[in-house]
Amino acid sequence: MISNNPSHSMNPHRFLERLPLFLITVLFALCSFLFPSIVHAAQIRLVWTPNSEPDLAGYKVYYGITHGGPYNSPGSPKIIIGNIPTYTLTGLTPGQKYYIVVTAYDQYNESIYSDEVSGFLTGPAEIVGTWSSGIWYYNLETSTWTKMFPSAPSGAIAVGDVTDDGKADVISCWPSGLWYQNGATLEWKKVCDTAPSDVAAGDITGDGRAEIIGTWSSGIWYYNLETSTWTKMYSSSSVPSGPIAVGGVTGDGRADVISCWPSGLWYQNGATLEWTKVYGGTNASHLAAGDITGD
């Protein structure tokens, strides 16, 4: 029976006051299916920590387009699934932000909602780069180049949706400090006065919004734009000897930081902050992370 109190007996009228802990992570993918023409269908894959009750029957997924609900609005009904802690929502609209919760249920009871997760479904990525003529991006679908800014930064750049508006923002290092350019408005915002030696972007906190990650002489830090707070990821003042990259290599829905050190290639788990060695040989001159295999 779904309960946080072992003294409770089975009662079909009992109201569940607390939800067994859920950790829901959202992975976004835009998939292309070939019919008479290419049709884009967006999907969200959900993963959460399973409940341990022996009489657990399964889970229900609720989603909608409004923060805090309603989640069972027309076109966004609840979905009843079996005792499997994962589900993929399909047939969604790219560019739309979705809000999702999950409940657990047994024969008589259903838990309250889990914490809400949200995120935008975005289309294919553009290629962003710096040239002597400025910052440009390339749209593969339209085969067009667009200039974002007429000058080039002095250091590294990274891309991530730090403003949580469904469009990627460009973070870059300049002599005047660390800045990001809003992908929707092209406006510039300064993050700090000292630019890091390298920069990346990814969702470390698991809130569906990218954080800015960088390496300074004091260590590896990330910046949460929503809370305007800095968090040190590594307690030592040591910094990587080579490039860094960010990606969800552990598959838990949080970004992990991959970095090059004199001892080899390592990644730091974004959820636990634990370190794992990947390779002990010669380090890469450049580093990136992405889902090449589509898994």
C-alpha cells in the first residue's frame, strides 16, 4: 500500500498526505519520421526513482501547458502505466513548454503529485561559431548563416538555454568578463567581471534550465541565472589542465562535467559531484559531449 506510515491499513477512502520520493528527469529529443514527407514529432522521455511498496500497481503521468496545472486539460490527459519507472510522451508540439507530474497508485490509493518538471521542446540545433567577422550561427534546415554579433570574443564560447525561454543563449569570454547573449532578443548580459579559462553550459541542478559552468583559478564553478548564485563543484582549488565539456553521460537527467587533467580524462557527476576516471592516456586537445548513438 502506498504510505509513509507502516501502521496504516488498507483503506480505499484514505487520503495520501505525502508523496513517496520521486526524482523525475526529462530528456528532450526531436525525432524525424519519414513518411511521404518529413514529419517532425517531439517527445519527452521521463525517468524517476521507483517506489518500493510491495503492492504498488503502477504510475500515472499527468502533463499540461500551465505551471501548476491543470495537467489533465484537453489534449493532455493522464496516462496510466504499469510498474515501470519510465515513460515517453510522444506527439508533442515543438516550441511548447510542458509541465509534468507523476503519481504512484495501488489497488485503492493514489499518491499526491510528484514535484513538477518542465521544459521546452526545441527543434534541431544550429551550429554556432566565432570568426574574425563575429559570432555566427548556421541553420542546416534552411542552409543560411546569421550574424549574431559583429565582434568575436577573446576566449571560449558555449551554448545553453540559461534564460529558460526555449531558445539557446550564447555564453562567451571577453576581456571585460563573462557574458551571455540572449538567443531570443540578442541582448547581452554580464555574468561576472573575470572570464573563466573555459566555459560550458548544462543543467547541473536538474531544474530543466541550463547553468553556466566555468573554470577559474579557484576551481570549477557553476552559475544559476534564476537564483543569481555561484556554486563550487570541486572543493579543491585545482583546475583542469585542458578543455572541459558538459553532457548527460550518466543518463540521470543532470549534466555532468567532463574535463582533462594531467592524470587523464575524468567526469564529475552533476547529481552526486563524484569523480570517475574515463581514460588514463593522452588527453584530448578538444572535448565535447553529445548523444551520437541516439540512445
